[in-house]
Amino acid sequence: MRRLFFLPLLFIFTFTCNAGGFEGSIILVKESCYDTSFFTYYVSDGKIRIEELDSKKSLQNIYLINTNTEEVFIVDPAKKLYTKLKKKSQVDSEEKQYTILKSTNYKLINDVKCYQWRVKCKEKNTEISYWVTQNDFVFFEKMVKILNQTERSWEFFTHIPQNQGFFPMLSVERNLVRDEKMRTSVLQINRKPVDSSMFRIPNGYKLFAI
């Protein structure tokens, strides 16, 4: 039941800030040489719903995240089960293991200027390049921080200082000899109200303890 993910270039996007932060949906695709997955983020008022779909766009899992309580639930729609993720024991990681470069390099992704942030870890033989834009995406930094407590694959982004409000339109993961392992890119962003029922566990679903 538990299949976590890492956080994909055509998208609809209006650059308007609001005091409450982003509300709406974001569709992403994650591609590797082995598989393709799709994700849809629904965001509203401190709550996030992530729908994970397989390469045929069949719904696999739903993740419900509350950034205020820092709770994460996984919902299995096929089996009508849900479970609450437990935080992993905190393991101190040395900051020197991660080399971070916020470069002035940029490129236009659908006419939006995105700057390159690179995070490298020799011990993990991995470098991830994030092409980020800044707006009212305050939810993303909070979401990544919470998910990193349950799944360490979010650790690279959490090591970037002053990342509040930024969102990666494209991220590319490579090994240190520059072979690409995975890329995640935004397909579409829509700003619109999200029904609060989207963030509730459906009636009749049973708790599955892990």
C-alpha cells in the first residue's frame, strides 16, 4: 500500500499573489527509464491532497497532508483503506554532505523565468537540479518538510536555504557522472477554489495500521 514518490513543460499559470497562498491544482509527471507516474496536487488553506496515478493514469494512492497538524494519511481507494504515516526517527545529517548552488542560470518554461538550484551529495552519488519560480507557493516548502519526516527522498530540497515560496517547475536527478535518473515536470497549474471534502477520508474506509 505504501508507495512514496519524489517530487514535472506545458502548463496554465497566472502570476497573481494572494495573502492566503496558492489555491488550486497542479498536475505533474515523473519519468525515469523504468516507469512513468502522474501526480495531481490539490491545495487549499493549509491542506494538500496528492493523487498518484500510474503510467495508464489509473489512480493508485491518495495522500492527505495537513500542514497545520503535520499529519499525513495514505488512502487506498481500491481497497478502501487508509493509514497514518509515522515519522521516522530523526537522523542527523551533516550539512557538509550537501553542496548547494543557487545559480544565476535561468531558462524560460512556457514564458516563465525559472532559476536553477543545484543540490549535490557525493555520498549518495546524486545531484538534483531544480528549476524554480517564486510566487505564493508557500505550501510546497511546508509539504516537503513534513513528507521528509516520513520519506527521506525529499531531503535534497529541504537542505536549500530560503526556499519558502519557491516551486520547481522542473527537477532533474542525475548521478555524479551526469547520467539522468529521473525528471519531474509540471504539466498544468490551475488556480481555482478546491472543495473542502477533497481533504477528508471518505466514509466507510477502514484504518490499516502499519
